[in-house]
Amino acid sequence: MVNAPAQIFQMTSTSVQETHALGARLGNIVQAGDVIALQGDLGAGKTNFVQGLARGLNIVEDVNSPTFILANEYYSGRLPLFHIDAYRVADAAEAEGFGLDDYLNGDGVTVIEWAERVRGALPRDVLWIEFAYVSENERQLLFTARRAHSLELLEGLKDSVASLSPQPSALSPDATSN
């Protein structure tokens, strides 16, 4: 199968609430087996996004970064959520050693913070989201999809964002979006 060209979609969030809302929109459309890879500096909004995604999955537990335990599992929503933090993982080999493959092949949605550290252990069809700190409240989110299912997820998210009310919002796509 020939790879489709990467699709890129850029968004701006101007608050934690908007980051939560964007995550919730993605959480509404993800399916079992989906893998979402997050990258960005400390404080860029990755965990806030996962909290919103969990809300979109109807997860009732509080969602916190699993930095020191590597993974948190949430089962109260419409699908299980496996929240991985690879900050303390050296590389793909170490990720395989702690059981990353079990999460990736599980019956839930796997979201990985610091995913660039374990890139070699990830499947090919992953939705990548890069978070960039712009200011105290503003973040740029760059979504990249390269394979069939992640492209569908990205299109679904774009449609969901486009359906927002026409008033100006930071949850509107940036003018430079594809």
C-alpha cells in the first residue's frame, strides 16, 4: 500500500478549557485500538488534552499524568483509556520491556505523552499531536496523520471543529491549516 501524503491540521487554544474541549471532541470519535501520540515541552498542555479526551470517552475518574508509574488505566467510559507517559522511558526497547505493546494491542484507546521517545515501538497508523507553548494561556497544536485510520480521525476532528458556532474562537482552525 502506498502511503498517502501526510495531512496536517493546526489549531490554537487560548485556555485550559479550550484544550479540554478539543480533547473531548477527539474523545467523542476515537475507536478501540486508536493510538494518539503527544509531544511537546513540559507545561505545553498534553495532560490537559488527555483530560478532555477522557471526558469525550465519558471517563468519570480524575485523569492525571502517570509520570512516575508510566501508565494509568481508566475503564469507566465507553472505551478503556490507556494513558502512558514515556518521559522516563529511554527508548523503544525499554517501552517494549514495560509492556507498551499490550496497551497498543488492547481493546481501548492508547494516548502516549512524550511519544517521540518511543516512536520506534509505535504502530504506523498513529495520530501525532505536537503541542507548542506560545504564551501563558496560548498553545499551538499541530495534528499530523499519515495512514488510513489516523487520516479518518483527523478528518472527523476537523469536521467536529468546523461544526462549532461561527463566532470567532481559538478552537477554529488556523488560517494556515491544510
